[in-house]
Amino acid sequence: METPVLTTAQPTEQCNICYKNISDEDTFCQNCGYPLKGTEQEQKDFRLQHDFRNIDLFHFNDKVRKAGNVFYYLSGIFAVSGAVFYFLKKDDPNAFAALITNLILAMVFLALGSYSRKKPLACIISGLCLYAIILVLDAIVDPISIVRGIFLKIIIIGLLIKGLKSAIEIEKIRKENNLS
């Protein structure tokens, strides 16, 4: 009866870029594509490209955060403005309805803010359309409402446009770097 030969496991090396385990037979890192057996110039070029991608991803994550923050600002604006209007106009029969409407809008924009990490452009467009619909409906019910609170409306539209610009840049970076 033959006795089985026990071999000790060869210690594996790690990739210089992603630090995943590699074997001596690998030509490229299976995880990141680093040319393990490439020339010094190929390895240097890969490092430069990898560093550039990391910078782009930092820029990308910053843009995603900024686009999402727009919704959090708007949520706060809706909640505060609804509460202020309610406490200033308690005797107005529409004050409570305005408070509830603004609180609902605050929650919707809060939800859009949390979902915007995944789909920033869709969320910004949804928020912009929602706000435009609210302005149009409000103008139909009370045409003078177009000029009432015009500065706040300009701030809200400005924030949404700023978020839209960030979301468009996010989509551009996603396409350039093949990010899903």
C-alpha cells in the first residue's frame, strides 16, 4: 500500500495593487488585471491608470454625496417652512393642510435623498418634476401664489438645478469608468 505524499501548501503572493492572493502561474492579477509578468513600463502604466481611476472614483463619490445632500436641504426647507407658516397663520383654515403637505414633501425628499446614492439622476429629475407639479397646481388653485415666497422658490429651484448638474456629472463618470 502506497502512502500518500503530503505536500505543504505553497505560500501565495499578493498583488501589488489590490493585495489579493496570486499564484506564480498568473500572468495578470485575476482581481484587478495588474500585469504581474509585464514589463516595468507596463506595470508603471497600470499603476498610473489605477491611481487616476481612484481619483475619479473619489470625485464620483463626492458628486453622489452632493446630489443627495440637495434632497436633505430641501427636506429641511419644506419641514421648517411648513411649521413656520402653520404657527404664523394658525387661524387660517388652510394652515394645517399646508403643514401636512409640507411635511409629506419633506418625507418624500428625504426618501429621494436616501435613494439618490443609487440612482442620483432619476431622483433629481423626479424631485424637480414633483416640485414643478406642486408649483403649477398651487398656481391653478391660487394664481397669486406664484409670487408669494418667490425667494424660497428660487432657492429650491437653484438647489435642484445644482443637484441636476452633479447627477449629470455622475452619469458621465459612470460611463467613462464603466461603473454600474
